[in-house]
Amino acid sequence: GEIMYKLENHLADQCVISPSTFPENVPVGGLITVSIYTQKAYNVVQITHQFTIKREVYVHNCILLVNGANNEERLAHCNVMFHQVFNDPIHGHVELHPLLCKIIDTPQFQRLRNIKQLGGAYYVYPGASHNRFEHSIGVAHLAGQFARALKERQPELRIKKKDILCVEVAGLCHDLGHGPFSHLFDGNFIPKACPGRKWKHEKASIAMFNHLMKNKGVKSAMEKYRLDEKDRDFIKEMIFGPLKTKTSEKSNCIKNWPYKGRTKDKSFLYEIVSNKRNVDCLMDSLHLGMKNSFDHCRFIKFARVCKVAEDGEWQICIRDKEVSNIYEMFHTRSRLHRRAYQHKTNKIIELMITEAFVKADKHICRKGSKGKTFTLSETIKDMEAYTKLTDHIFDEILNSSSDDLKEAREILQKVITRKLYPYLGQTKPKQNQDITEVCTYIFVSHDYNFFDGTRKQGDFKIIVSICKIDFGMKHKNPIDNLRFYKKDEPDKAFKISDDQVSDFVLPSIFSEQWIRVYWNKSLSRKELKAAREIFENWRQKIPHPEVTFSY
């Protein structure tokens, strides 16, 4: 079985440790004698060392040697691997493969220490201080745990150790491409700074992963653990989806399978990292101080892979009795959106930070490859420059003395001194028209007696935010895309119908949208009260045919 010993220093990869010299319990500061068998000039040599226990180092896969074993038998079991241990707030002591540790110890990954997981929510919830760094480690651990559980439960799936390692690497690297304040950067800033440009952090994660592969330490570790180009494609496909290349297009035409990294019989592996929302819910709930009733351990326990008759793909299925637990995960996600991600104060803070970044765009620069300089929005074109971009640009603008950054600096000063743009109200969007124009028209056409007399009509601007909350698939029920199995038919996948789900957990709708209206200037209490009355009068008069709005 697996044995763990505490040693002072790392041993060579190719060695076998004699177990007879290890006492059961050795306190820190104690002495132990260790016999190490290692290869030297094609012979097995015994080396004896005495160690003082000072810190914890875990040694895995040590094989107990039998007295009288010959050199060949000893060398056949020479596979000692050292896993670094991280203390995770949710999963406890997490052990990561040496390759993952090599990736963690790079500038491309270390930058995630300085990118907030929930963006501007930290200015609303003081506990929301967690970063993409610890989130990614949690995803890597849980993804590996899930893959190993499937391997042990269903050996017929032929899941290899290399498959599990690739899944863990994909989980670790899936958020490499996030910019400052996470989704604020690709969801708010880039669309305003680069109108018409379709760019998401998943695309940057692939580019950053390719940039990471240039690191000599990571490259040699990939070769050491025999991950080739096909495995790297597999990792990138788990992060981004099918890679659009000429080869993949030909493959898709021939085999109707868009992926290059793994064949169709291992299609279920692609679901593990893409279905990472349970990790988001777990960590975010903890740091936001909100209870989470979704049991991820139970989810993994009752998951198994079945072949789906409709498309012939192998898919991760859940025991039918666990449907309530699955709905609970989506309810938790929806609740986090309502109470935190889409919190009215959080949204206006993020809109203000976005406005400041747009004004500072041409004046914040980072040096990239070949010595070329890139502005804030241009860094997405060069990963060397993008690596130097974190939440620190907030303080860079805030503490600057440049006249070019004056407007941006003033906005961020309002954020930290809590002089936020006033919130006027919210309503559901139910009319097929430009809501921004309607709101602005109502205020412009209204009598301006509620102003203090010093303002002009051009001094203000209505800010309209569309808040969208769903179960992850817009207006559709995400459970319709899942498959379940029964206890007496564990290899038969089926869809679960609504009549098999309790009415207490089955929602009547799966998405909703809200219009939130803010004012972009500070108002006195009298002015704010009058402005809110105008909004309320407008809200009560609008008709209500259903419509959908985009962000």
C-alpha cells in the first residue's frame, strides 16, 4: 500500500527505501536511520543516512522490500514521488503532483495570488478576499479526486494515471487567463475598451498555458512525466473546448468527434473540469459567510460513467435519488448570484472600476515580448505583458500623480471613500425597447426642480445595468442535459422527468433579468429622493410583455 514518511530532505526519484529502519512515530527533532537503495553504475547500492526530523516531506509509492530480493526486483519498484502538501480551507491537506508544483512556481501562475476571485465583491463582503490562486488549487485537487474515484469504481474505463494528471493540470490552469478583478476585465472592461472584439478569459488561459510551456522547468517536467503534444492538446481542450485547427476539422468530418486529445470512449473526462461550478460554490460560500447545503463528496460518491444511447458518448451520470442534491447546487449558485455576484452595490462598484480602467487605458503600459510596450487593453495580445497585469493596477492608478490619470484616480477615490454612484431602483425588463434610452428620456423630460440649481442637463448620465440570474443555461433547465442511472441498472443512462422531482426543489422558471438604474453623479438627499420618485413613477407605468436583454 501507500506509505508516508517524514524526512528532512527530498530523495532521488529513482530509489527504494528500506522499511525496516522506520519507527512508527518520530517526533520533530528526533533522529532516524534510513537505508536507501539507489542505482549506481548499473548496480544497486545501499546507502545509509541519519536524518533529523525538522519539517514534513511526504514520500509516496514506497515499495516494501523483501529480504533477499535481487537487483532487478528492487529496480522494478524504484518509483518514489514527492507530493507537496497544501492546507486548503475546504479540502484540508491537499497533496499535489510534482508537475503541478512546477506550474505553480511560475510567474504565470503566481500572478493569480493577486487577482480577486469575486472582483469588486470584496468591497461589499470583507470576507471575499480569496484569489484565483487558491481557487485553482482547489479545482485541481477536486478534479483529480473525481477522476481517481471513477478509475477505482470502474476499471473497465481504462483511465490511466496520465489521464488523471492531465485532468489535474487542466483544473489548475483553467483560470490562468483571468485579468484584474476576474470577470470584470473580460466581461466589462474589454467590451468597452475594444468594442466588437470577442475575447474571453478562457482564450487567454490557452494562450497563457502555451506561454507557460516555454518555461524550462515546466517543459522538462512535462517530458519527465511523459506528457506529449497530444496530452497538451487534451489539457487545452478541457479548458477551452475543441481547438479550431485544420487537423481537428478533418478529424471532425471523418469521425464526428471534434477533440484531438482523447478519443470518444473517454469523452467523460472532458466533463470533469468544465463542471467546476461546485468548487466555485464551495469556496465562495465559505468566504462570503453563506451556508452551502450542496454535498460535493456525495456527488462524487454516486457518480459513474454510462454510455448515452442518443449520441453514443460516454457521460458522467448520477444516481437518480441524487437529483435533489444536484438541484441544490444550482439553487446555491442562483443564491450566490442574487446575494453577492449581482449585488446592487457590487455591480456599481465594478462599473465604476471599469470606467476608471477605460479612462486609464492608454496611460497604463506593460512591457511585453521583444521589448514592445502594450497599453492596458492591448496586453491581451501578448502573454508576457499580460503576466504583469493584476489587481495592483487599481493601486497604481489610485496612488499616481500623473495628470493623465486624474479622472481615473478620482473615480477610484470615490470607490474607496464609499462615494458611490446613487442607486435609484430596479425592475424586471419586460418591454422590447432600449431601456437606457427610455430611462434617460424620463429623467430629461422631467421638471428639473429637484436639482439644486447649479446643475445642467448635460452634467448627468443614467447608468443602466442588466442583471441576469439563471441556473447556468439561460432559460433552460440544466438537469435536462444530465443523465442518471438506477441502482438496479447502473450501466443504463436515462433522463429524469419533472414528475420525478419534488415540487419543493423544482423551480418554475430558470432565469430572470432585472434592470438596475444608477445616477453617475453624487446627489443630495433631497435630489436622491426626488430622482427615486421619478424612477418609481416610470416603473409603475411601463407595460409588461416578456422580453430578453443582453448584457
